[in-house]
Amino acid sequence: MPDSNSKRDRVTGLIKGAPTAVLVSIGIHVVLLLLATVFVVVNIVKPEPIAFVPPEKFDRPKMNLRKLRVKVKQDTKPKRSATRITSKTPTAMPDIQLPPMTGLGGGLGEGLGGFQVMADLSQITLMGGAQSVGNDLVGSFYDLKRLKSGIENPKMPERGANQGPFRLLLEEFVSEENNWDDKILDPYYRAPKKLYASCFMVPVMESSMAPSKFGMSDQMVASYWLAHYKGEIGLKDRGGRFRFVGDGDNILLVRINGELVLDATYLYGGRVTYWQTPEPRRDRLGIRNAYVGDWFTLEPGVPVTMELLTGEEPGGDYAMMLLIEEEGVEYPEDKRGNPILPMFKTMELPPHLVDEIKYRTPEDSFDITGGPIFEIY
């Protein structure tokens, strides 16, 4: 018969060893659980590479693209050659000699390198457009009732008062001594906006129209103002002798290369200059008879400088109507036997401007679309 004590010892040894085995087993399972968790998390978090799938092909509608139109000046000579620049400070540095500049255009409004992108023709008004088209005269507007700072000019009263100061200033500006120098107008208020005009045909209308086109409608009374336009005109392929015919209410004077060729102003009680003009020829071009200017000559492809001064004295009605006559050309006649002359212009007028001029003038007063175009660039 087995010894009862030894049996009890074996049983007791197994019981005592049980906690150690269990702990080992638990530890192994914990480690396996951690490894499995890490494996699952890594596989879940790890992004799968994104494969690029090209889009399905489809037919695009073809569009007819219009080429950008630009005006290019033919003569690319710079107006001025570069000059030598030297240091005025007492240093030992040698003089710096700049090489001659070539390939720069000039005279196409505010274009770069002789190029001028075509402006939006739909925005051109009777006083001009806000962008140059490359063949136009740029105009600056002056309100003589205000000083340069914007305050009221005590010497230039508003409408209905003494007109003497305005006429004295006007005569000073156009005198041979001052030669249309803008410095004479520098003390007075100049509108920030400039306009680029390709024709000068303003039928009789309220004098407030002109200031409004220069952005001044809400800032001034429409009296005692001037607008000075300046640019280059010419004919590319031919020459000829021409003269202006016009009517101004109140101010319309034109110069070619610094020479006065037309004074069509109408001031109550006097004129602006002592320039002698032939007798008025056309009846009721504007609100009076038109004045005829002196002949001037254009050579083929040679530009000339043209200046035009317009303005209003007391306010009320305003007009500026400028036609052109070519020597040796026979024109159709109106009922009074006067030639129906074409408008002066430097480009083909946009349709909306043609319609406005037709609407505001009697039929057969002048030729709106015919005649030469004084486009030099």
C-alpha cells in the first residue's frame, strides 16, 4: 500500500506549480495580443498607393479665336538719343557712357515699344475715349474757376459774372509770346482724366456734356473751362493741301506744326486772336456760319503736330464742329450751294458715334463717313 505522505507531497507540488504556469501562459498571450494589435493598426493606418486613372477622352468643341489687333508705328527711331550720365559727387569713379537706345517706338499713345493694343471702341464719346487707339489727339481739361489745389479761384467768377479774366487768360495762352504753353494753365485745376479724340464733332448741346466726359460733372459749373488736345496726324500713302472749316461755341482754334490755321471761336463782342480768316461760308453749320481756315500741306508718310483748343465761356450751349476740305476735290452741294464737306477724323468712327452725330445734326450738313482718314501710324 503506497505511502499516504508521499502522495500528498506530489499533489501539493502540482498545486504549488500551477500559479507559475498560468502566469507564463498569460504573459505569452499578452505578448501575442500586443503583436496582433500592432499588426492590425499598421495595416489599417498605412495608406494604399493611389493609382492615377486618366479621364475618359471626349471631343472638345473647336472655337474660332480672333487674333489680337495691334497698331505698329512704322518709324521705330527713338525721339531722343541717350545722353551721357556722370556723377556729381567728388568721387574717383569714371564717367558712365550709356550705349544708344534703339528699337523703341514713340507716339502711339501710351503703348510700349511702339505697340498699342486696340482700345474698346464702344467707349468712345464725342469728346474722346479713355484709351488711345494710336491715331488720336490727347486732351487735357482745365476748370479755370478753381486753382490747382482745388480751391475757388477768386479772379474767375462763375457763370453770369464778369468775363474779362477768362478772355485775358485765353488771349495770354494763345499769344505768340506764350505759344500755347501749358505752363500758362498750370496754376488752374486740371482733371485727372485725359481723353483721346479721333474727331471733333460736337453738335450743339448743353455745355455740361464736355466736363462730364472728363469725369467732372459733379464737381463744377460748366462755364469758364478749356480743353487742350495735342497729337500727330498725317497720310500714309499720299500728300495734299488741306484746310479746316469749323464752328466753335465758344472756343475752337487749330494749329498745325505750331502755326494757327483756324480760329472759329465765337465770343460776344470780340475774337480771341488777330488772325484773319476768310468770310464765313457755310450757313448754319452749328448755330452760326462756319469759318474757313488757311491751307496747309501734308507730305506722304510725314506726320505733323496738330493742336486744338476748345472751351466754354459763360455756360449754356456748347459746340465744336470741325470739317476738312482738300484742294482740287469737287464735293456735292447742299440746297444753298455750299459744299458738303467730310468730318475731320483719324480713324473710322464706331457705329454708335456715327449714330449719335446723325441724330444731333440736320441731314446733309456734312459727310460723316467719307473723306480722308488722317492716320499716320
